[in-house]
Amino acid sequence: MKMFLGNKVGVALAGALTALVLAAPVQAASPQRLGSFAGAMKYCADRYEEKEWSYKRARQRVAREVDDMSRRERRRAIEAGDQAYRTGRFMGKRLNRYECRSLLKQSEWRRFYRD
């Protein structure tokens, strides 16, 4: 299916879609992903003490965001966090020292450990 942007309707439609995308609020991570991140930070804090305070601070900030969720979402986040902590994995990756450090550097999670 071809979209012809040469006509006025196509240009108006493209402009409207662009405005909608730009005006849309930034979506927060899913409850499972936030919970997994919190569980990973707990795992990293317990295993690798050189950055323990960074991991704990990130985990506390995630906990504040999880507290604002509905009961159902909160339960999902807690279960995902427990699983990440038990298995020592975050999104399929084993949480070694390097992976723990790289999680803190990822832009998706920066809001949880930087002021």
C-alpha cells in the first residue's frame, strides 16, 4: 500500500501523526520490567559491594514508583523482582559484575539513580 504525501490530505495526515507522536507522554516501563530491575539491583548490591550504594539507591527509587501502581501491577512487579533476584538474571542476561555496572549506565534506568 502506497501513501502519497504529495497531496494536501497526505501532508496534513503526516503532520497530524507527527504531532501526536511528539505530544504523547513518555511511557513508563512495564511493571514486570521495573520489578526485574529492582530485583537485579538487589542481587547486584548483595554480590558486588563496590557500587552497593548506587544499586540500593536505584532500587529505592524504583520502589517509590512501584508504590504508585495499582495492586495488580504492584504484584506483578514484586513477583518479577523476586524472580530476578533468585535467578540472578535480568532479561535473560546473567548478572555478573560487568552486567550490573552496565545496567546503571543504560539510559532507560538513569532516572532511578541520578539526581
